[in-house]
Amino acid sequence: MKRLLMITIILMAGMAGCGTADENDSDSTNNGTNQEAGEDMTVQKGIVAGAMEPSLTKQDAADQNVYVYSVKNQTEQEKTFEFSSGQKIDYELRNEKGEVVYKDSKNKMYTQALQEITVKQGEAFTQKIVLPKLESGSYTLTVWMTAKGDQDYKATTAVEIE
């Protein structure tokens, strides 16, 4: 009787072990998704083609300093930005001493409206910036997104005013 009980326990343990899969095998069985939770495990592991890439370029314009701020989606998934107001970006200009001489959001009001912007793979969010009149000199322009709960995607460039 003891021998029969022992054989039954060994067989049960062996059968239970056959149903488990190694963590490395999970991608081949469910294509990288956690089917119980319904979420993509490749995102949690950080496997992406790239990142969100901010940039700042000068645009040629007659007697105005115009720049274009852009955040390009180089990832494998759409990226949605949530804004709590009409303001989508902010920027500041610093002089050679590092002092802020102009901040765009200072003394401005924005509409209080929830907004979402979705940037698809390979596409970019862009915003044109017209700098205020400045005295001659060297400045540093820094621009960032104001989306809530996210990175600010700062971009910086040197500005020369003659």
C-alpha cells in the first residue's frame, strides 16, 4: 500500500512539472504577451527600436528669429501626450551669464482644457516658436513639452542676435 502511494505521488509530481515552461520559452508560446493580464510584455522588458527624439532647428525667416521644436517618435508604438491646458510647450532664453531673460509662459494665461495628442511611429509633434525682440548678444534657447506625467523632452540651441 505504501509502495502504491509512493508511486502515485511520484507520478503526480512528474506530471505537474511537465506543464511548466521556462521564462525564456514564454515568447514562443504566447508571442511576448501576458494573456492573463492582457498586456504586452515586450514593452515591460524595454524592447523598442528607438526613443522619442526632441530637436530644435532654426527656420529662415525675414527679420524674425523663428525656430521649430520637434519631438519625433522613433519607438515601435504610438505615443499619446496629455495636456491639462492649451499650452503644449514652454521655452526660455538665457543670456551669457545664465540668467533667464525671457520665459514664454510668464505673465500668460492658457485655456483650461484637457487635450490629447497622439504621435504615431515615425511621425513628429512640431511647434513653431517666434522669439521676442532681443538685444544683440549670445543666448541659449531651451524648449520643452508641458505634457503631464511625462518626460519634458528638452531641446537646447545657441541663439546669436546681431
